[in-house]
Amino acid sequence: MVTKGFKQLLAAANAEIDTISAADALSEKDNDDTVFVDVRETPENRAGAIPGAVHAPRGFLEFVADPEGPMHKPEFASGKRLVLYCATGGRSALAAQTLKQMGLNNVVNMVGGIAAWKEAGGPVTEP
């Protein structure tokens, strides 16, 4: 029996993490000190993503973020600001919480995910 549902988990994550609006994130898209991280599943990523974003599906996040992990991506150890996103902001909030628990403090969740990014006029790769 579930004793703590996704709404409670999201509320707890959002209380611990930093966030950024899609409009503010858009102003960082060309900043060399910012890395966008797509935590969606592979089919979602292939359907369109923020250009230049690192793909790190939430299910593999710990293995990608940890320098000792078998799937490590160097962007996670770069010291750059990591702007996480998913479809609408839920999975990326949980992912941001996980990365903070792992010791990464330069992580923010883009509120509203790629849907908000598109609405703000952000570019997206073609499938």
C-alpha cells in the first residue's frame, strides 16, 4: 500500500530544489556555463529536445551523474549549472532532488518542462 504518493514526493522535492522559469532558462541557452539536461525517456528525447542538451534518462541518472558510474557523462562533473527538464517539470524536479542528494549544488529544475520551453519560444530539435 502506498503511504506517500507522487504529489507528496513532488512537494517534498520542490521544497528542496531551486527552480527556473522557461523564460529565464531561455536566456541561458547560449551560456557556456549552463548545461541543459533532458531526463525524459529516449523516445521522448528523439521526438524533440532542446538543442545541445545532454540526455540522461531519469532511470539512469545516478549512473550518469557519478564519475565512478559506468555511464558517466562529464557534463555532470563540469561544475557548470545544470538545468534539468522533462515534459512538464515533475520528473525533473525529482531528478534535481536526487542530484542535490548526491552533492551537486549547481542544479535547477525548469518549471513546466519542455512544454513551457516551447511556449516561451525556445528552439527544439526536429525528430
